[in-house]
Amino acid sequence: MMRLVLTISAVLALAACGDKAQTAGGVKSDAAAFQGVTGPGSAYNAAGWKAGDKAAWEQQLKTRTQNGQNEYNRVK
């Protein structure tokens, strides 16, 4: 009886060691964020942002951060 309990516990302990790969389902994007994955003219692009222009991308992020995440600017 004790041997059966030890065998079952060993099997359960080893079964917990198996880990499946955690991938995004084959979706891989090697392009930089400022390249525009959805393409220019998409409904998801902010006004004033030009696809492929890194300076415009950084300016858009800076503006979004100041307007939406800066509590000193939001609460007046």
C-alpha cells in the first residue's frame, strides 16, 4: 500500500514538471513600432502620425503621455 502511494505521488510530482511552450500562436512582428503594423491610413492611427517616421512616433507618444497620463495636466 505504501509503495502504491509513493508511486502515485512520484508520478504526480513528475507530471507537474512538464511545461508547454508559451508562444503567441505563431504571430511574430519584427518591425519597429513606429513602422506602423496596421499601415498608413488605418482607423487606429492617430492624427498627425506618419508611418515610418520615428521622430513623429516619439512626439506622438510624448504628447499622449502628457495629455492622458500626467495628473498635473488632467486635474485643473
